[in-house]
Amino acid sequence: MDPKPAPSAAKPSGPSVADAALQQIIQEKFSRSKAGGGKFQVKVQSGVAYLSGKADVVQHKGSATRMARTAGAKQVVNNIVVSEAGRQRAARALEKGRSVGEKPRRAALKP
């Protein structure tokens, strides 16, 4: 009967291979998008994506969450901060009754 090796008391340090692969996929998604564009950082631990960075558009924060989820993150902790200018633009757009980046609608021409 072969003796079983004793389990190691120390846990391996650093991200697991799966976490590192997921982190790379999310970073690639960020780099290819207008929303991410190198402004966001990601760290993955046990399948949970931790996002950080700064956004100038409110919707980019939500886009970052969606990109991480579609990449396969079990959960997303979004710590991306929207700039004051971005928050003000969103508030002005809400007052006007339209989304940020949406062009004003023209009145329909009557025949």
C-alpha cells in the first residue's frame, strides 16, 4: 500500500490558472471597447472580477460590468468611479429627457 502524500499546509499564492485566463479575457474585452479603452483595471479571485478605474461616461461603468459577466465571471464587484463631469452630463441629459449621447429628436414633418 503506497502512502498518500501529506497535503500541503500552505495555499498557493497568486491567481489560479482559471482566474488568470478570465482576467486576460476581460482585459482584452476592455481594450477592444470604447468603454474600457485601457482606463479600467481588473483582478479576478475565485471567479469574482474586481473592476476599478475611472469613467467619463456613466454608461461605461455598466458596460464594464456586462463585459466581465459575459466573459464568465461568477460575480462582478464594480468599483469604477464616474467622473464629476460625467455625472453632470448624465444629470443634464435626464433633465432634458434623453439618454447621454442620444441626439435630440426632430419633429416629424407633417404632409
